[in-house]
Amino acid sequence: MNIGIVGAGKIVKEALPILEQISDVEFQSIVTTGRNPENVNDLQKQFNIKNVYDDYAQFLQDVDLDIVYIAVPNHLHYYYAKQAIEHGKHVICEKPFTLTRAELESLKTIAESKNIIITEAITNLYLGNYDVLKNTIQEIGETKIAQFNYSQYSSRYDNFKKDIIQPAFNPEMGGGALMDINVYNVHLAVGLFGKPKGVAYFANVEKNIDTSGILQLDYDDLKVVCIGAKDSNSDNHSYIQGDQATIHIQGPTNELQSFEVNHIDGGTQLYQLNQFEHRMHEEFVKMIQMIRNKDYELAQAQLEHSIQVVEVLELALDSANLKVGPSKV
């Protein structure tokens, strides 16, 4: 599969060494959005990328390009994905897929009309521990409480306090703690428990952006709390509490490094079933396999999940009177 890269920032630099290890993947091209032009030439040399573009339209004209991997600021996801789909390219897009449900449903309609697979790059859904975790919940009895915490002091927060506003803290670019870091918790909650019946977001807001916050999800007899912070740190432990056992997830929720089941009778079992050391490896292997095998059933299931997640994000932002966007260039 020939893959083209959109963007040249931090996440691309992390993804390319992983993609390089996957068989039958060739780096066809890379295009800069203008933010990191100096990075593109370095990446081309380091990873033997065939073509470099500074124009997205020309990038999409390449008939040998199979997959477009979109890793640009959040507010650009919809525009770049839409253009790629219309040119007949499969799309892997970094989280959050879009800023609104309407945008994602629009992409879904276009993709279905062209038999194109589009999917969101969200690490925890593809990890080996996730599948086992989902099954293990059945063993803890009636689930009562779940709390997911992914907090990490951002390297950009100090600049933000000095009024140097980068995309991760820019509301017009779809930034903020909910969209950037707490989104992993939302994906985990929706994947494990489905769409919630109630959503409320309580955010710490600075300069019109949430730098941290607590998201409450109501599932009638189950209450879920999702904590995400870019202005403070945590050792990142999460818990799912049932009336027969408690699941303890160790580490940030985007990695699901391991989890432990502690039964009320004293029994304990540890699970560490991720296949690769790096959190992104398994998702890229499975997403590219899904596209290569034209597994539309799996792609549809993953996309419907993403639509539910973006709806939760919209409801959360509305509840906190926060606005993100615009989503179009």
C-alpha cells in the first residue's frame, strides 16, 4: 500500500518509524501544510519518501497514492479528509476525526458513495489489552463506577501562559484538553459501555480554552468520569468498579499498558497482551490490514463508534459553553 502523509509535526515524526516497520507499506509522498516546511525535507531523507509537495491538490493527483494519513491540527481534519475521499483515496485521520457529528456523517456519505474506507487513528481501540478488557468487564458483576484519567503536563502550556498560542491550546483550531487528551478516555468509555444517556463537562478554562476538565457520563445505573489535563500531571491510573471485582488500568488510557482484576474474594489476575511495545504500532497494522482487505464491515463499525464519540464531545463542549472551530479553511 502506498501511503501519503499530510503534515510534518510531532505525531508524524512518531508515526513514520512505526509505519516503516509494517510490511507492504511504501512512503509515496508527503505534503506540508505550511507550518513545518523545514521538517519535510528532513523526513523525506530519513524515511526515503518518494515525493514532496507543498500543494495538497497536486499531492492528491498522484494515481499511485492509496492511503492518505492526515496528521494536521484538528480544525483541518474535515477539509483534508473530504478532499482525499473525493479523489478516491482511503483515509486514516488522527483524532478527533472531525469537530462535529455533521462533518463526520458528511464524510461517511461521500466515502460510501466511492467505496472508500475512512477510519480514525485512535490507539486504544486497536490494542490487544482493549479486546480482553472489554470481555473481562463481564466478570466483575454489575458495573457501578468507572473513572478514566489521562493527564499529562503539556510542553506547550508554559508558552500558552506567555500568550504564545499553539494549536493544542487554540480554540479556533479545535484545541483543548477534551479534544486533545480526554478524547482517549471518551473513546474507551464509548467502546466499553456504548453511548451515554447524559453528558456534562466541568472544565478549567483559561483564555477561552479548557486546559483540563472532568467529563461526567451517565449510563443510568453506571456512572463514568473521564479526567483529562494538559495543565497538570498524574500517574494515570483508571478503575472500573463492579460489585464482584474491580479492574485497575495502569498507565495512560491511550496506551492501556496493562490492567489488573481484583476480585472481592482476594483473587487477582494481571493482563499484558499488547503485541508491540509502541502504542501506535498495533493500530497502524490493523488499520492498513482493514484497508488492504477491504474489510468494510469492520470499517463501518469503527466509523459508527467515531460518530458516537464526536457526538459526546459536542455535547460536552456545549454543556461547558465552550466553542471550537472553525473547521474549514
